[in-house]
Amino acid sequence: MKIQLKVNEIDKVFDVEPGEMLADVLNRYKYTVRRGCDTGSCGLCTILLNGKPITSCSYLAVRAGGHSITTIDGVQEKAKEIGEFLVAEGVDQCGYCSPGFVMNVIAMEKELKNPTEEEINHYLVGNLCRCSGYVGHLRALKKYLGVSE
Ligand code: FES
Ligand code: FES
């Protein structure tokens, strides 16, 4: 079946199977979506659906029809900016978790004004990093958001 989507501000029509997950479709059409657990648990495959983060590995593609999607490909400048804060805090180890992390940060920035540390931690709880305990990420993020220590 065919579904219409706006992906990174461009209207698209994709062929999808009824049970196909959105991450599979996006990968098939050459968008960058990293995968880890494929069970909705690690956050690597996070994209934005109408500006809200979802784990695309566990979201049926047909449900996204008619909606607007943002992948990491569509936010390169912002990703670079956030990445520079991570590098400055020395937490860009393998970088595998970074795309999911960046997508969540972009959504959080829009949703929460002057978030507390607890709110930040709560927002990012589904985004796992294999290399660090997230202490450095949190430090970088607070600097990026201008949240005082
Ligand atoms: S790959 Fe989707 S949540 Fe882990
Ligand atoms: S930096 Fe390696 S998984 Fe996060």
C-alpha cells in the first residue's frame, strides 16, 4: 500500500507493507535511522513525528501516513551544534547513541522551558548510551540549554 508522508519538510509517497515498521521503511528509502534493540527500548531509532519523539523500530509505518517526520538527516546543523557541546565535555565516545540523543534533545528543547535536571533525566530516560553513564551528556546538555549548574 502507499502512504503519504512529509519527511524533512519534503512531501513523499512510500510503498509499505501492512506490518512494516517505520524504521524499516525509512532505512529502505535511505534515511538515516540507527537500530539497536528493535524492541522500543534503547532509543537509537528515535525520530520526530509531528515534532514528538517516537521509537521508529516499533511504530507501524501505516500509522504515520499523512503526518510529518523528521530524521537526523533533516537537522544536520542542529546535530552539529549539539555535537560540539558533547565533544567539549569529552563524551563523544563511539557516537553510536548520538542520533537518537540529538533527536530527543531537539524535541525536549521545544517542549520544556528551563528544564530542571530531573526533567532532563526523565525526558532522556529511554535513550541508552553503552559507553557512558550519561553524566557528561547531562553536563553538555545543561550548557547547551543554558541551564545553570
Ligand atoms: S532500535 Fe528502536 S528503540 Fe532500540
Ligand atoms: S557514546 Fe557510545 S553508545 Fe553512546
